[in-house]
Amino acid sequence: MERSTGGGVAEVVSGTRHYSSPNRILVRSFRLSRDQWKEKHHVVQADLEQTRQLAAERGASRERWREKCETTTARAEAAEALAAQRLAELEQARVRLAELEAGAPKKTH
């Protein structure tokens, strides 16, 4: 048999616990302890939910970024192809103009 002194510590008498503090004090203490545990639990749950939401938002943001980059890359490649085509057309026009100038009679003043 263990006996403790003061402070609401339990006494063990024949396998059952008996507290030296009055029940009203124990109930208040247990309720406060439970409320603190619940508050911690709610804070952790809120933090977890916020982390999950941020992860989902980041995933969606990365997808939008990836799609935008792919679209931009495709547009840049199309613009380069168009520029090369126009450059080839310009070169052909210069060659044709040179041929026309060479074949045309020169004017004299």
C-alpha cells in the first residue's frame, strides 16, 4: 500500500486509486487537461489542413506554369519558323530583283 502526501496525488489501496484531493478539484483539473489536449489537437488538425491545401495549390500552380511554358515554347518555335520562311522569301525577292535589274535596259539621262 502506497500513501502519498498532499497535492492530489493518488493513493493506491488494494489495486484501486484514491485521490486525496476533493472530487470537485479533480474534475476541474481533468477538464482543463482535456480541454488543453483538444485545443492542441485542433491546432494540429488546422495546420495539417492548411499544409494539404498549400500542397494542392502548389501542384495546380506548377501545372499552370508548365502548360504556360509549353504554350510559350510552341509559340516561339512557330514564330522562328515563320521568321525563317519570311527570310527565305525576302532572299528570293532580292534574287529576283537582282535578275530584273540585270536584265532591264539602263536609262540614260
